[in-house]
Amino acid sequence: MDAEGARAEPSPGSRSLITVVAVVAVLAALWFAREIVAPLALAAVLVIIVHPIRHPLERRGWHHWVATTVVVGVAYLILAFLAALLVFAGFEFGVLVTDVLDELEAAAASFAGWLSSIGLGEQAADAAASALDPSVLVDLASGVSAWLLGFATAAFFVLAYVIFMAADAARYTRAERAFGPGIRPTVERMRAYNSSVRRYYVVNASFGAIVAIIDGLALWALGVPAPVVWAILAFVTNFIPNIGFVLGLVPPAVLAFVVGGLPLMLAVIAIYSVVNVVLQVLVQPKFVSDTVDLSLTLSFFSVVFWTFVIGPLGAILSIPLTLLFRDVLLDRDPGARWLRWLSGDARVADDGGRIAGARSQHTPGRDP
């Protein structure tokens, strides 16, 4: 019996192959259902962020359904605020394109002529000047209405998901009473994950607001059109790790070149770069390092990967999704400590405790 049982046990290679196949199948399913999964993930993040509001209400004797209603209401307010920002920025961008279309055509022709004058070939000049092609912005502006319609459809799913998830969250808080102390490790892992996600977005929203205000005021002082639109863009792209700064910089820099030439564009790039280096490179990582614990390479790859899997929302939700998959795949496997450390989690240590820089774990069971 023992020999037969040993032969029936899959080898490590077989287990690895089964895991890889299962992960690929799950990711393929997520890709096919991305229009449903992306709003679901966004709703989950919103509920995680506002869930702590429930605790003081229930301690004061409020009924569970009343506390759930408050949680849903606050989540709706956050979603409505973000939707209002995006809708306003979308319409303002459409108006802006029509206002600067002539200047953009002139800037594109001037830029192509300058590139040719310094010795670049005609093909290189045409390729570089195509970045200022007015038809690109016209097509983008004409697609704003279709994007807003898609956003409204996704928002409907988010609104419904928030209600269901907030109600379920109230039930999950009673899991330990229902299953006893044995369920405590699982509950503590869930609390630690929720706390990490919550702190990550609170920190990013705080720094994003600071960056948006500074950038918007600087663009307004320099005379760049629609500074509020680019401030909103800077706020939203701050939630995208590593490459968000570049995504938020390119449109106002191009517009600055159109309306003010090379000196104004360089001024915009300089201001954005200084703000990014001081806040997003030197200060912000110190606040989020204990929360995220992901390597820079994995953070950058996660943005590209989750954007491909579930669409544009994947860029903003990339960190929570990556943390979730890491916890599901590696958390319970003692032999996966090395992989967790390699992914950027410095809290784990090897058997001899020799991994440098290991930090104490997050205190479980306590919401910040």
C-alpha cells in the first residue's frame, strides 16, 4: 500500500506543470471575461478601501444592514467623484483638440522642417513629425464619446458588484465565530492583504493629489491650455506604477510645444521631472515599500501584463492583482519563500534567517 501510495504521488515536476497549466487556464478565462472581471476587481478594491468604516458604526450599536448601506454609499461617492473627473476631462479634451487644430498642423510642419534642416533623412523627419499629426488627436477626441459609453456600462456593473460585496464583507467578519479558531490564519491573511491594498491606494491618492495640484498650477502659470485636464491626468496616472509619470507627461508636453515651442515644452518637462523625482521617487516609495513589497521589475511587468489581461483598468489594479496571485500561489508553500523574496517580499526569510533586510510582518487581525 505504501509503495502504491508513493507511486500515486505526483512528482515535483508534474505538480509544477499542473500549476502552470491551471494558471494559464485561469488567465485565459480572465482575458475572455475581462469586460466583467475588470469592473468586479474595481468594485472589490472600492469595498476593501471603505470597509473599515463599518467597524466604528457596529461598535456603536448600528445594525449590520445600516453599516453596509453606509459602506455602499461611501463607495458610490468615491466612484461618482472619479467618474465626474474623467467625464469632465474627456469633454474638455474634445473641446481643446478643436481649438488647437490649426496650431498643431503648423507645429507638425515646422517640426518636420527643423528635423530635415539638421540633417535627418526625410523618412526620419516624417516619422517623428507623425507624432504631431492632427488626425491622431482628432480620432482620439472622436473616440471620447464611445469611451464614455463604455465607461458608463462598466460603472453599472461596478455599482451592482459593490452592493453584493459590501453585504458579503459583513458576513465574512463573522467567519471566526462560525468556524472557530482554526479559521483564524486564513482570516488574518485576508486582513493583511486588505490592509496592504487599502494603504497602497490611500498613499497613492494622497501623493497623486499633491502631484496633480503642483502640476496643474505650474501649467496654468506657464500658460499651457487646459491645465485642469492635465492635472486630472497626472492624478489618475499616479496610480500606474513606474510608467504613470511618462503617460501623464507626454500630452501636456506636446501641447506646450504646439502653443509655445521648444522652450515651453522643456519647461513643462523640467517641472514634471522635478516633481516626479522629489515626490514619486524619493518620498512616495518610503511610504509604500512596507505595503507593496514588490520588486521594481515585477511592478513594471504587472502593469503591462494586467493591462493585456483585463484592459485599461488592469494598469491601475495591477498591484492588488499581483499581490493576490502571489499570495494564492506562494503563501502556503514553505518551499516558495525564495520566490516570494525574489518578487520583492523582504518579510520572508530562509530557514537560517540569513536573508538580509527582512522586516517584521504586518500585525495580523488589525485594520489601520
